[in-house]
Amino acid sequence: MENQHTYRVVAWWASGKTGLVKSDSAPNAIHFTTPPQFGGIEGRWSPEDLLLSAVASCFTSTIHALAEHSSFHFTDLEVEVQGCVNKSESGYMFSEIMIRPTVKISTDEDRMRAERLMEKSKRLCLVSRALAVAQTFEPRVQAPSSTQQLGLRVESVD
């Protein structure tokens, strides 16, 4: 297995209040909008939903992989993720992300193993861990009258 993997998505504004996001690894684009609380359209994914779904799906995948690796069998798994967005001096931000995994087991003897599995998954979930990583910001501006592309590089944006 390689030590480095690269993933890429591209998003663009479609029209009105909607955009599309496409992954190199998936055949279908996802329509998104700003949340209805900010003037977006009901019934569409928002960036906030997509962030929380990334946490939930990563946590679910991590639990599944760890359980499979340790030959631990559960009967069902549900991971609810809830995020709270608050307004601060610098703008809106997530103030908390709550992860509520529920692992259903067939015997009480598996309770401690299930709890350890969930705790280990919390430590290893790649997406949850990524939320604290420094971000590189490389804005580009393209103008029709110029053949040059501006490339600015900012290491971390707070």
C-alpha cells in the first residue's frame, strides 16, 4: 500500500443559488446550495451537510475496517453527526461537532470490545483528524486579456 494518496474534488457555481461538486473517484456530481438559513434552497445538500457527512461516513468506514481487522462482529451500526454553527466576531464557524455512534451487538459480553472499537475509531478517523490540520490556500485569478495566471500562496488562513 502506498504511503500517500491524493483525492480531488472540483466545485463550481451552476446558477442562481446552486452549485455542483464532482469527485475524480465518483461518477455523479452532487448539487449543493447554501443552507436555507442563509438563503439557500430547501432539499439540497449544503457545504455544512457535506462536511458532517464526511465525518459520519469516515467514522462509519473506520469502525467497519477496525471491526473486520479484529474479527469483531456487530449486528448494526449507525453514526449520527451533528454540528453547531455559531456567529463569532470573524464570521460563522462550527463551534462543535458531535459524533454519536451506536453499535448494536448480539451479546453483553461484547460490550467492552464495542466501546474500545468506537474509542479507537474516534482516534483514527481520518476526516475528524483532518479538521485540525493547517490549510494551504492558493488562490488563482484568470483574466481573458492575460495569458498569465496569478499564483498567490498563503500557508494558513485563520
